[in-house]
Amino acid sequence: MNDKPDRTSDARDFIADARGVKPESFDQLYLGSPIWEIARPQAAVKLAFQRNIFRSPVVDLGCGTGENARFLAQNGLQVLAVDSVARAIELARQSTPATDLIRFEHANVLNLRGLIPDGWAGSILDSGLFHVFSDQDRAIYASELARIAQPAATLILICFNEHETRPGPRRVTQSELRASLRDSWDAQSIEPTRYEISTDQMGAQAWMAVFRRKNL
């Protein structure tokens, strides 16, 4: 006899947990067209730019095929865009006209030593990256962000929030964001937004968080 209680599964059963999303999953997804590749910059990124939050030079972590990076460079910002998926970087380079304002690099975003010097970035963009990390990788990520950021640098972070129920990466609360970054970053604002995807015009429910590097 099975004494375990019967429970009806729902979409949240298929949402990534504290182990995060396996990196090799993204290599496989870029054999096709991932749903976050929408052929335009994220509306939340454009809003952050309109609010004058970005400051050169910008590091775009998890840049994918580069729509956000190209938007920022087209508006006069120097951008170094990084992704751990070689295919994404290849596509980004193919789609980007030659310019001194933007560079795409294939690298492990959790270890950027040798690519980005200490205290280099005036701003850091994370559009849909933080929510794929495991608990262990969140700590490594926070340390690397602090290393590459200038004093008073800004971090613009867009991630799925706990109100989104479709399958996919981890769901993140405001308290998790603050706790993960509190050692080196002060939260300036955290507001609801939509992370745009190709399969749903409304997009996924998300947070747009703005942090400022502490002067330690």
C-alpha cells in the first residue's frame, strides 16, 4: 500500500530549484531559437536607459545574441557583452556591424578574471541570468560582480519573480535579491516588470532591480 499523500502536480513542479539550471541546457537550446531571443532589446532595458541608469562602460552578462548590448551601444555606451554559450556569441558577432563601442566575448560569467579588470564596469546588466544560478553559484556571481564594478557602479538586474508559474528557471523574491547582493550592493529600487519572450506577448512576470555598488 502506498502511504504517500496524493498530490496533484502543477506548473511549479517543473520550475528549477536551488540547484539552478544546468549550463549545458543552454548549449542545446541555442541549436534552435530560445524563447528569450526576441529580436529586440527588452523593454525593461530600454526603460532603464531612458531613466539614465546606465553608465559606461557597461558589462552585459548573459548577453545572448546581443540585442540589449547593441541597443546600448547604438545609444553611445561602451559595452562588453559576455555569454558562456559559444553559439550565442557567434550569432551576436554576425549580427553586429563593426564598431569600437561593442565587443562580444565567450566566457564563463562566474569567472571573468583575465577578461575584465577589477573596478572596470560603470554599469552591469543582467537580463535573465541571475535566475538560472544555483545557491552556490549565486554567491560566486555576487563576488564577481563586486570585483568588476567601479565604486558607485549600477547593477540593472531583470529576473523572473515568484508570481510567474509557467515552467522554466528559478523564481526569485525581492528578499532573495537583497540577501544575495547585500554584502557589496545597496538596493535602489525593485519593481515589477515583464520579461519578454517569443511565445507570449505579455511576457513572464519579473522584477527589475537596480542596485548601487557600496563604497566599502
